[in-house]
Amino acid sequence: MCQRDKITSVRFKCLAGLAFCAFLFGCDPAAQINKFVPPGAESTARNYFDLLQQGKFDQITRDFDPSVPNVPGSLAEMASLIPAETPESAKIVGAHTFRSPEYSTTSITLEYQFPSKWLLVDVTTKKTGDISTITGFHVGVLRDSLENLNRFTLSGKSAVQYAILILAICSLVFSFYVLGLCIRAKDVKRKWLWMLFVLAGVGNVAVNWKTGELTFHLISIYIPCASANRPPYGPWTVAVFLPLGAILFLNRQRRKTIVAESIPPPVSGAG
């Protein structure tokens, strides 16, 4: 292997290592969510839920924003969903913060596991200066944990979902096959740029793996040319991209081969 190919290989391994580290970090939902949780927001949401479970509606009502109607009735209805049990676990499964010059809002979603049921609790607070009020409080019942409800499974999916998954796998395999050809090619300048280009995909068709909803984006670039990702504790989305870089590289090599074959061999003179 020549020195240039060795440098190219090292660059590729570094890029692959960085991508793998990013993938590992992205796989931890708790780490992703905690980046968006302001200090004290989780304890505030847990405290309001504890007051609701204990039936202390007055302490919650006085913190509600005046714009929220029918607070006592809503609290009583939500409290009826909470079993008289100690939760086995509770964790943040969603967080969102909005800031403006006048005020800020924070929404915290908690998942509670009780011996008899799962609950999803959402608490939204609004802070204006030093005054904090509740603008949203919701409690819902889940069949199972969000992690199980949104897990990736092949059973019970539509033909369209299977087709997009197969196309995504084929597109990824094709681009890595062409990447191997690019690495072994001897006449490619700026090979590391070509390697990145070969892995790139443009446009995409994506499917929500839980609901089957399709989305299309004509203008998008992604490396590699297929993806399977999800928000923390949310449903998976599988997307396939057109492997344009791999197609163009193959076409480039094909044209060079045709040109090389069209050149007649030199004719040696008679001795």
C-alpha cells in the first residue's frame, strides 16, 4: 500500500471512530434528555405529582396560572387515575424549554411505574421574573413503558414499512460496497473526499415505524445514505436516501474503463 493510501485509510478510520462514539452517546436517552432539563425542573414536577396523589389540590391550585380554566375538576379527574400504591420507578422521558425576553416555559414529562399500571405525567410551568405558575398539568395511562411501546420490532408492519427498511439496507450495503472500490482505486485524487461523497445520500423517504406515517424530503443530504433513529423514548423513524455519491463514482469508473478499452494498443514494428 502506498503512502497516500495509508493516509486515506487512517483518515477513514478516524472518521468512523468519531461516528461510532457519536452513535454510542446518542443511544443513551437519559443523557439526551438531561441536557434540556433546567436545574430544579424535575423536582418541581415530581412535587406537584406527589401533591396530586395525596389529594392536596389546594396547594396545586394556588400555583396555577389564572388563564387555566376548571383547575379543581381537572385535578380530581387526574387524581382518580393514580393508584394508592408506591411507584416502583419514575424517570424523565421528555423535556422542552422555551425562552423569550418576557418569560420562559418548561415542560417536563415523567413516566411512573406502579405495580398495577403505568402513568405518563406532563407538567408545564411558566416563569415570569421571579413568579412561577403552572400552565399545564396532564396525567395519562399507558399500556406499558414508552420504551417497550416504541421498541423496534418487525411484527405487524405494513408492506410499505418493510419495503422502506429493505431499501434502506440495500442502499447502505451498496454505498459501502462502492466505498470499498473507492479505497482500492489507484487513480483517484482527493480520495478521502470521494470516500465521504460515496457515503452521502440525497433526498429521503422516511416512515414512522410505529404509526406507518410517511414523510418525504427532496432537499436533504445525509451520511450514510440510510438512517434509523428516534427521539428519547419515542418511536423509531427509518429513512432511505438516494446513494447519489456511490452512483456517480461507479459511473466515473465505468467511463474511465470504457475510455481505456477504446484506446488501441501500440503496434510494435517488425524487427
